[in-house]
Amino acid sequence: MKPLRAFPFALNVGTDICQISRIYGILNGPRRARFVDRILAPEERAQRDPRRDLPGLDGDSTAAPKAAAAAAAARRDNGEVAVRDTPLWKAAAFLAGRFAAKEAAIKAHSHRRLTFHDVVIERRGGAGGPRLGSGPPVARIRAGEGEGEGEDGSALVSISHDGDYATAVCVAHDPGVAQEAGVARVGDASDAGASDAGVAQR
């Protein structure tokens, strides 16, 4: 079998999928505030977004039983489909998308040891300046040690929802890929030179 040619660009890709009903179950229980704190960075929690503007998602545990009771009533009266129209399900769908996007970004930055708080999902600014709550998402990647103060990187992110699942893909710059490609090219050249020399000796 011929040797594999290295990918020629310094890019890496990550993808992830998250089950919305799993996140819904967490938000329906006592661990909801801790889960949100773990997934969303402080600046993300500070942003007001109607998809997660739900009482109890920022530490108010008294709202959890009310939301659970409303969801249970919707399920009892109208079946599972009605649950997907509740604020709690919409918050779960939003957080599942964010969870998948951050996991995808972490996978795309395999040369770094990123945490959920090192990846901030924002909206990409348009030509006329920053957008507020609209536009495609982008991942802000916090600068690591020795990468310069205040010089955060960015990565392209796409998030999709379908039924009970949220999925995301991330494309990011990975200098390690370029280094591997360079090593592979050098190896290919030396192998080619050696084989040419062998042919000449024959």
C-alpha cells in the first residue's frame, strides 16, 4: 500500500452530538445550576438569551420544582410533543447545542488542553460591526500560556438541532498538523531520493 500523503493545511476538525433529553433531565433536577456553571463561561452566563432565560438556571434552585411540575403537566396532558414546547426543553436544546459545540472545539484543538470555560461561543460579527443575538456562531478560544496577553483565537463552528439531538462541528487552526505534514513531506522526499539512488546503483 502506498504511503498516505499528509493533509496540506494546518487545520483540524472536531464534531460532537448531544442528546437533548439527557440535558433536559439534568435541568429538571437539583444539579441544574452546577451543570450550567460547568458548561457556560462567566461571560456566556452574563449574556441574556431568551433560550436560556429560565428561572433556576443561574443558581435559583427554588424555580426547578415549578419548571418540573409544568413539564410533567404538559407531558401528562398532551404527550411528549408538548414537552418540546416548554421553556425547559428549549433551554435544554440550547445548552445541548453549546455542549456539543464546545466538545467539538476541544476535539479540534487536540494540541491544547482546553476546558469548557476556555471555549466561548459567540455570534460572528457582520460587515457593519458586531451582531447582537443573530448571525452564525464562532468559538472564541482563550489564549494559552505564552500565546500573548488578550490575543484569543477563533474557530469556525456550526450547530444543528434535529428531534432529540444537537450536533456541532468545529474547524480550527492546528499548528501540529502543519508540522506533521512538513515531516511527512521531508520523509517522502528522502525516501524518493533513496529509491532514485537505488535505481541508479542498479
